[in-house]
Amino acid sequence: MSIGQEAWSTSSFEEETGNARSLSDRSGFDSLTGIYHSLHQLGENFQIPTNHDLDTASYVLSQFPHPDHAESRIALVDLATKQQLTYAQLSRSIRALASGFYHALGVRKGDVVFVVSPNSIIYPTICLAIFSIGAILSPANPINTESELAKQILDSGAKLIISAPEELHKLKQNEIPILLTTRNTDNSLSIEELIECSDPVEFRQVRIAQSDTAAILYSSGTTGTSKGVILTHRNFISVITFLKWSVYATSSQNDTFLCFIPIFHIYGLAFFGLGLFCAGIKTVLMQKFDLEAMLDAIEVHEINNIPAVPPVILGLVKQATKLKCDLSSLRRVGSGAAPLSKELNQEFRKKFPWVELRQGYGLTESCAAATFFTSDDEAKARPGSCGKLVPSFSGKIVDSVTGLDLGPCREGEVWLKSPTIMKGYLGNKEATDATIDPDGWLKTGDLGYFDEDGFLYIVDRIKELIKHNGYQVAPAELEAILLSHPQVLDAAVIPVEDEEAGQIPMAYVVRDNSELTEQQIIQFVATQVAPYKKVRRVSFINVIPKSSAGKILRKELVLLSKLQLNSKL
């Protein structure tokens, strides 16, 4: 059994708690083991499947509406083109594409399929077809640069590339076969054509185990540059089960969701690429986020639910009331991917008192799951919290100095354990061992605490990542680029708080002369990274503060940046 893939059952729960009387009914904290347990139960109809031979796609397809309803129930609506897919059409497309992958293109179990595309109505079909034949999905951010895409293609070992036509120019140096998402004028084969010429009946069932790798998603992890997060079919099946349970607990099957979260991101993939289909939900899909288009979509399509990120919530607070759109259909907004401040939470509720706002917490390494709120009353009472542990999850708060497990209301590093925890980092045993302990606990790198009622609060990030509009930016990556400039002698990158983006990267630079300007450095970095990774502010300094071991003392630079900012006000 691989790391993080423990079989969870009532008996294993009792073994870990040791003594049922030591378990708090309020917080789920076991004083004997130092472990917090989820107090939520999935119930008989939402158990995680235990059969060994089961893949993510088969599980999702088995949850589709009954054939009598599948022909009429809408699964996806493309906001731009107005194209619609029923559940029956989606099912046929998945099977036909899987057949085409296998028979026409020779894609086999274990082959990595690299996908670079913005959101589209075909994206979920691509993901589920890849899973169907036991191939491995590796999605990429379409705004990444040519060199960034090349690194991921090489690191993942991709055998096939699926690209949106507008991203094709970044892939010209690759010798790997390329399949376009839509028809193009250069006569390249497209997903649409492959579906049309493939017979879903000819789909060959491949034996796939839950323990098999399903996807490699790239995240910065807890330290350093981008790493491939290995997620198994077991991970996805587990998180889909949780999502289905939570949707049935909080929403109606007749609800309409709006998707602008990128499906290449674990948040978008788990929710919109997989999970919502298991609840028979209709999703209106946006290619990319645009505030006015989102507001129009809410009004026209009578959107009820929006899984969002803090910058979107900020946009709603600042702009929505000025644009005078009818948002009366909106009932629920979720927040994830980055911390939502208590102040913004409360301001949103003042502006939209009829809308529920619930923050959740998860990581790519935990397949997007960890904590959430089951009721808006709980969320209102705790605006700074991200909810309670999801069913089948356990947590610890660990003192980073002593290594001791801490009780309620004491701050430490958040550790998680569940059937959704990643298998590890691709080709990086050192990073895997540093992140997952021998007992399967994921060290999140986040500083937080559970209160006496079992609600989790994230106080700060122990890890050095910068969160910009929900994306993770690794300072080490930007520092390496800065140091490649011939006039830069030393450099350090830190996060600076920003009302709209959450955080922005700021660089402290030691230069060899006074001619190098802030704008020159900003432009130098911007040409080599995706837009969300760009350095937004630069300050010149004589010496980068470092410890005796050579580690950059970022806290000193963060304090200096605050002093500099205050002096300008």
C-alpha cells in the first residue's frame, strides 16, 4: 500500500482514537493521540467505493442520471457559444474519445497526456476519456510561457499533447504528437474530429486499479520550484464522493453552477471536471473570468452557485452593486484556493445578505479537500475560519520546534491525513519524504489551529510561497531568473499584501551599478514567466540579509517592505 493510500474504516478510526471517551464531541480532538477527527459522517449512500479495480471515469459515469433522464438533463453550457451538452451526449463523447485515443492514436495505460487549454466545453470530456483508458492526465496553465510548458512536458514524460489552437505556437519545438481541442485551418487532427470518427461501442475496457496514477498536477509544494503532484484514482474517487455528499447536503439537483475556475487547477478539476457530474448538476462554463460577463451570466442563466476565489469576491463587493445586475438567483458563493480575510467576508455579507458565503481549505496535495462549512449559520459565526474537517479526514496541529501535537486554540503547522492525500512528488523522493511522514501525514506548511468546536483557522503560511490571485508563486523560481541578469549580484523575493490580488511578488535586488532600473528588472522577469508570476515591485538594497547557513531572512525583508510602504503614505 503506497504512502497516503490507507484504507479507511470504522475499525481503523477506533484504533487511532484508542479510547472513545478521550474524543471530544465538540472538536473531534483525541487527547490521547493528539489527532483531530472529522465529526461528519458520509452516510450509507455516500460511502467511498472499496473495490480495488475502479477508475475515476467509470465511477463518474456510473453516477450520471438514469438513461431516461440523461437525454434531457443538461450537463454543460458554453457561455460564449451557447453550445449545450446533455449527460447522454457527454457520456457518448467520453466513450468515443477514449476509443479514439486507444485505437486511432495508440494511447495506452500509463501514458502521460499533456493538456494545455483554457476552459472549454470539451475539457471535461478530455479528462474523463484519459482516465477511462488508464492514461495519466497532466494539465497545464495556458498562460505559461514556452519554456515553462517545455519543462512540464519533459518532467511529466508526456507521450501526447492536447492543445488549444491559440497555444500551438508555444509547442513548435516539441516532437511529441499534438492533437488540437478544436478544428483548425492547418488540417491538424482535433478532438472534435476524433470523437466524430470513433465508435463509443468499440471502447476497450482497460483494467485500472484505484491505486494507479490518474494525474500529475504541477504545484510548488511546500518549498522550492514547481513539482509534479501524483494523484491516484483513489484520490479522485474519494474527493468526488465528498463533493457529491456536500452538494446533496447543501444544494438542489436543479441548481445551476457557474464555472470560471480553471479546470487545469485542482479546484476546477475536482469540482467542474469531475465532481458535479456525480450530482446531476448543470454547469455554465466560462473560458476565462470576466466580472461583467459573470454578472450577466448570473442574470441570464439564473445562476445559484459560484465556487470562487477571494479576488472574485472582492470584485463583487466593489463593482457588482455599481453595475446594477439582477443577482437575486444567487444563493451561495464558495471561496477557496487562497485565504479569505475576515474583513472581506463581512463586507460581502453586508452587500449580499441573501447569499451564503462559505470558505473551504485544501491543497493540490490533498486533491483540493480538507475543511468546509455545511451551513451558512456556522460560516457567519466564524468569518475567519475555513470550516471543519471533511468526512474521513484527520488533522494534527504540530509544534514546529518541539514536534509535539497541540490541542485546541494552539497554533502550529497543519498536518492532514485522508484517502485523498497525494502519492508523492514525481521523481522527487526527497521532497516527498519531507512532505509526507512515514505514517501518511501530509505536512501542509500552513500555520493554523483548531478551535474548541473543531473549526480550522489558517493564521499564516509557514512555507514561502506567494499566493497571487489563487495561484502559487515560488520565490526560488523568480530569484533564479533575477540572478541570471548580468547586472544583478544578489536577489530575494518576498510577498507583499495586495487588496485585489491577495499578495504580489516584490524583489529586493543587489545591483552592480546604479543604472539598472526597477522597470528594466520587472520587464526582464516578465518575458520569462506567466503573467501571475511577474515581479510587481522592486527595491534596491546593499546586502540581502541571510542566516549563517546562507538562508535568506525573508521576515526581515517583509518588515523592511512594510516600513518602506508606510514611509510613502
